Amino acid sequence: MPAIAIRLICEAMRDSPAQNPSVRHNGAGSSVRPLFAAAGLALALLLAATAALWAHYGTAVFYETMAAALAACL
């Protein structure tokens, strides 16, 4: 999912009128709308996955799993 969001950001930056004067800007924000949609979808999926894990494993196991993952990253 992050690769899709990065690709959308790159496309939005590439198509921005400030960098590419041949692209006409109609004021509707058409290149920004898919970016916000992708970010909203990613956030919704992340929250849904979090709620599903919490409901399935319970709060204690969920907390211990997240604490172990954070400790492994640090």
C-alpha cells in the first residue's frame, strides 16, 4: 500500500502546474483528489486492521505484540 501512495504523490508532483506549464489548471484540484482518496483509503485499512487484531487477540496480547515490534525497530 505505501508504494501506491508514493506513486500517487510522485504523479501529483509531476503534473503540478508550477513544474509543468503545459498542464492547464482548472482550479478543481483534480490531481490532488486521488492523493487524498488514496491516503484516506490507507488510513481506513490501517484502522480496520488494528480493530480486527484488537478484537481477535484482546488488548493484552495486542499491546504486547505492538510493544515487541517497536522494541525490535529500536
